[in-house]
Amino acid sequence: DGSYRQNRLNLTTLLVQPISAVLAKKLISLPEDTVQTDRCIPLQMPATEKKIISLNIQSVTTYKTVSNVIGYLKGSVFPDRYVIIGSHHNSWNTYGGQDWASSTAIITAFIQAVMLKVKRGWRPDRTIVFCSWGGTSFGNIGSYEWAEDLKRVLQRNVVAYVSLHNPVRGNSTLHPVASPSLQQLAAESQSSSCVEKIKCPGSNVSSVQIQGDSDYFINHLGVPATQFSYEDIRTSENSSFLSEALFPVHTTKTEELDPSFSLHETIAKLTGQVTLQIASEPVLPFNALDIALEVQNSLKGDEVDVPQLLAVASRLRDTAELFQSDEMRPANDPMERAPVRVRMLNDVLQSLEKSFLVHRAPPGLYRNILYRLDERTSQFSVLQEALEHCKLHQANETIQAALSEVLNSINSAQVYFKAGLDLFETTLAGKK
């Protein structure tokens, strides 16, 4: 109530009624002369046969309340810095799947384990915020509205988002996803916690678009994020950033996938370990150099050969290497750990990825350009999309705009790193 709803001309005034895939198959069929192959073939209405479709709609528009459940454990050293761990729950008792049950069970087990430590007198350095979101299946409503309300506070204070969205959706392989700055931490946690019997492969951490409530934190706040999940190899090869497009899991599927709950236990341990390290280490365990390397890897290939772009990416790597070598190690040395210096260093690390938020991204692509569309994509997604648009329309205006966005992002990150180095050098010179 009280919110202004914008009347935009590009929004349809037609009623939209979702239908099932089974009904769609009855209405639309494959062309008769099509040979069945493995490739994707678009469905179409038969050219020679007209179909009259009568759809009786009995939907009733009502208001429903979406509720989030939020709790926190206040930090003892940096209480104004937040590590958010997010799961989701079934809001309206209308969704048949149980993907929310796994995330709810894991975050509950993690809270119980943490509270045992708290009763013995332990506290994290940073505040841990536990969130169970409502309305996830309908477009991440709960997390989006909550974060919009607190946007200014969250922009300043959130250091990381740890996702528990649908953590057991298969049982073939462990699939870790992390922001470039958190990839090293995720890989180290995976190698130290996994055992062979629960199917943990070697380090395969990547930055790809992921489903769920992490969306707002990644694409509007530029917060480093990570997620561990078990998937089937077949599904992990496909793009899965549209959670609304996925078919609901059968109610007994969770028990069939993991009857002994060993996969759930592994996700709980990995998620808990990463969360506690981010919340408790004096210096945030973020890697600046990995961001620079990810940028350079995303510019490889013959199609994007822009000297200016490659040059600024090289400068970013040089600055990141200097930042990593000269500034991180002294701050981690207990003998040289001046509280003011640690705070300054953490402030720089916390905002490493904010430079890579573009104002506009093509539909279906993240605003945070550090995230690739899927495992098969090696370039910046915005550049790949622009190249395809250029080939289709025989115009290079789109590619020039995308190149400009990427160039500005890399240059902004390089200037940000350099400013952080200059600030530390000034502080140390004054101290001497």
C-alpha cells in the first residue's frame, strides 16, 4: 500500500494465463516432415489445419502476503558488516515441489550448530544474517522487496551472500558457483570437506548465473556470492537462471535423491565453513587477483581483439598483483595488524565487484558482467550477445556499446584498486 505502480507502455494490457506443457503439446505439434534429431526443434501450429481454442479462465485476483523470516547473530568486532545466508520457504501452500525443504533443513541445522558455539561464549567478528525468503518461486519477491527497502544500508554493510537455493536438485556431482573473488575460498572449502564416497570432484568452481534470491544481491548491490549444490550432469550443462521456467520436483524426489541425507550434510558443512570464514577472519578472504584473471580470460578469442580493452585489463592485473602481494600479507600478520589498516583493507575488498555492474544488460543476462551465462560460455556474456546481434542485423552499434560498457567497468575497477593502494601508502607514510 502506498507504492506507486508505474504505467509503462511496453507492458501488455492482455490477460496472461500460464498453461501446462502437456496442454501446449496438444495444441501445438511438430511439422510432419521433420526428422527427429537431438537438436532443439521449435514447435509450430500446423499450416493446413486451423484450430479453435477455447480457454475458460476462472482465476480470481487476490492480494497475498509474502513473509520473510529474518534472524541475526551480532558480530563482536565488525557488527556493522553483514554476511547473509539465504534459504527459502513455501509461502502459500500451493507449490507441489519440495525444493524449498532442502534449503530450510540445511539452514536450520546450521543455526543449531552455530548456537551451540554461541552458548560456549563464541561470537563471529561480523554479523551473520539468516534469511528464509518467501515468494521465491514467483520471482524472488520476498528477497527483492526486503533488499529494496534496506538498499542503502545493504550497499554499505553487506560483505557476502551465501545461497542455499535448492541445494540438492540431483545426486551426480557437486556444483559450486562463486564470484571470482570467492572462487579460491570455495575451492579450498570443497577440497578440505569432501570425501570420495559422496561424489566430490576436483576443484571446478565457476562464476555462472544462478537461480534464486541471490539475484538482487549480485546484480543490484554487487555483493560477492557463493552457492554449493548437487546436480545431475545433464542439468548442469543447461542454462538455469530462470527458476520460474523449471518444472516442479515431485514431492518424494528429495528422499529419492538423497535417502541417507549425506548430500545435505555435505552442503551444510561446506556452506557453514564458508560462512564462518567470511564472518570470522580478520581480513576478508576475497581474492583481488582472481577478478583480474577472470577479466583477462573473458577477453580471450579472436572476435574481441580491442587493444584498448586488453591494455586496461593488463593494467588491472598488474594493480591487483601489487595489491595482493604488498597489502594483504602485512594485514594478515598479527604483529602488523593495526585495526585501522585492517578496516581500510576490508572496505576495499568488500567493494571489489561493484565496478562490474552495468546499467543495462540484454534480457536474460546478469547486470554483473563477471558472471557467465553458462558453463560453455567463456566470454563476457554482454559481448557475446552483442556479437550475435551484430551478425544478425549487420550493424556494429550494439557491439560498440557493449565494448564501451566493459571497458568502463574494467577501467573503474583498476582505478578503484589503485586508489586503495595509494590510500594505504599515504597512511603508512604518515605513520612512519
